[in-house]
Amino acid sequence: MARSVGTATVGGTMITDAVLPAAPHLLGADARELLHAALASTGERVLTARPSQVAYRPGRSLLVRYAAEVERVDGSRAMDTIMALTTAGDLPDKVVPLEAGGLRVGVWRYPFDPALPGLPPATSGRRVRELLDRLAGPPGQVALRTRAYRPQRRAVVQATVHGHDVPRTVLFLKVLPPDRAARVHATHLALDAAGVAVPRSVGLAAQQGIVALTAVPGMTLQDALCDGLPVPDPAELCALQQRLAGAPLDTAARPAAMIDPSRHAALLTATLPDEGGRVAELAARCAPGDRDGSRPVTVHGDLYEAQVLVAQGAITGLIDLDGAGPGYLADDAATLIGHLETLAMVRPRAAHRIRAYAAETFAACAAVTDPVVLARLVAAVCLGLATGAFRVQEPGWEDEARRRLDLAASWLDKVSDRGT
């Protein structure tokens, strides 16, 4: 199929991708018409469509999640979540295929994600009740609330079970591609058995890719920091990492995505072409390289302040262990510190407290790992987080991304100040 160059305007920035000529249709002004065409057979009309999340892999795929106002057949209006995907490869099954700009586009509506066959049943009260009965879960009526959804990757549905004669119970249904769900189920079983405070797996629906998990008490470390509530001493975070490191975990996961700057440089260059030179320089300077001879141990893989739950200043547990597996303690520590530094930029009222906590966490972690290596890894994390403003389509995301590039550069300056 002949393909022309696709150019899309996002927040005033032109994105050109020779492999994905449908990009203008997904991120341009005619996205609404494209979605409307996909829904034509239902008799419904798409009135508005706003990109709320973008997953872009230059030269490979572009997936856009929209918040769409839809007019039903009866004339009523409602907000829907609709996805559109264009890819250099084949479209997944069970999508509505459309031809756009010489390249096919696949469209689907939440919860009918082609990669998450368990999502429709996980959002149905009747089917969740049937699932809990099969897993010997708690009895009672089920109320559902979607807590997170990353198209083609995962979803989390909160299931609150209640009844007249039974205590209220909260479970979380993690919906994953089926080939990943079994691994996550095994991860929770292994870490729970090793005494690490993680959600306990109630059971696995293997064919659907649903893992039912218990709730962990407390609030996120992020909320505690931002709300001025007691938080754990950073030394406790280091101790938690050590407990996790000592837990045997046999998994194929390789949790290094946030640390590897090459994974983010292409996206940053494509979305901020005027920063291409600086991005390349930063990526080269913060490449992980040697980790001071450290050996791989069990790590969380995506450790940051929203994954740590706390109560009254004490850690109550770790959540979102999808990427747990063999890795390096310094990588997990850097991920946490980089997220804290970035959080301070978007929470100005709590910025002073968050930055102070980040500095204390760095000092605590630097006592058990090379501080120069750790600072370089923090820079790599900040570089990766510079893509976040674009992914969630924040207003003024270009300026926010540049601020995060500045943050990465400041951490590399700390490396230089230490004489390396």
C-alpha cells in the first residue's frame, strides 16, 4: 500500500511520520469525523472528541484515547471513551477498520478493548459476581468503578462488595492481556509468601486475563506529601526495597523502561523537533552504563510515590507490581526520586516539601549505592517523564516537557559537580 507522509498538529507542534500517514486524522481537526464514521452503523453521532491520552511510537504506531460526547439513537447525550489506532503492522481483530490517508485505522469503544478480553466482563456487575463466586470471593452485591485504563495495556476496576449481613469488602480487578495476567498473579503470590506487603491475589481468571486483588489500607505517599500529612522516613523506603530484593521472583519481566533514555528520545524528538539536539545530548549523557557492579535483584520496576501506600507515617504496602522482576536497586530508587522531583513541578503548593523529601530520599539511597550512578539514573528518569505531558495532552505540554528536560540537565550537572 502506498503511503504518504502524515503530519499532525498537537498543541501547535507539527508531528510528521512517513510511516503513519493517518496521523493527521487521529490528532488533527477531523478526528471527530473519523470516530463518527466508525459509529455510523449504530445510528449514534459523535458530537465532540478531545484527545485525552496519546501513545505514540514514532514509525511504529499511534494510539489515541478520546473523551467523546455521543448522541444516542434516542437523542440523549453521554460521554464515551473511544480509541483509534494506526500502526505500521496489522490492526488487531475486533476493531472497526476504517481507511484514512492510505493507512487503515482501527476504532473501538470502552470497554471493548481487543487486547483486554476480560474488560467487558470486569465492568459488568452480574459477570463480576459470577467471577467472585468461582474464586470463592466475598458474597454480596457488587458495585463497580473503573479506576484506571491504558488502552491495550491494562485496566483496574474497583469492586465494592456489600450486603445486609456481610462486611463491606473492596477488591481490585486488574485486567491484562491474558499472557501477562498469569505472571502478575504469580508475582503477587510469591511476594505475599515472602512477607512483602502487597495486595493478596484472590484468584485468576486466566482466559479473560483478570487478577482479583485485595485492597491495601492507607493512602498514597503522593497524597500524604501533597496534603501535609505524616510520611515515612526515606530510610523506610530503602528498607522496603531491601525486603523486596530478598524475595525470590522467577519472572521474565525486565523492569528497565523508565531508565532507558533511548526509549524516550525518539518520541521527544518527534514531538519537540526544535529540542532534538538537546534531547540527543541528554540521552547520551544519562545512559545507565555500569551500575557500580551491582547484581540484579527483585525490584518493583515502576516505583514511585503513587505506588507506595502509607498510613500515619508508616508504609502499609506496595501496589501495581505488573513490572516486578530482576533489576537494580539503583533503578528503582532513581525512578522514585525522579517522580518526586517531577511531582514538585506540578504541585506548586507542596513543592518545597516534596523537593525536600526527594533530597532526603536521595541521601538515604546514596548511602547504599553509588551517588554518581544514582544521579545519572535520576536524570534518565526525568528525561523519560518529559514525555508525560504530551501523553496526557496537558494544556501547554510543550513548555512542561521543556521544564522536565531542564530538570534532567540539572541532575546531570550534579554528576559533573561530583567530578565525573
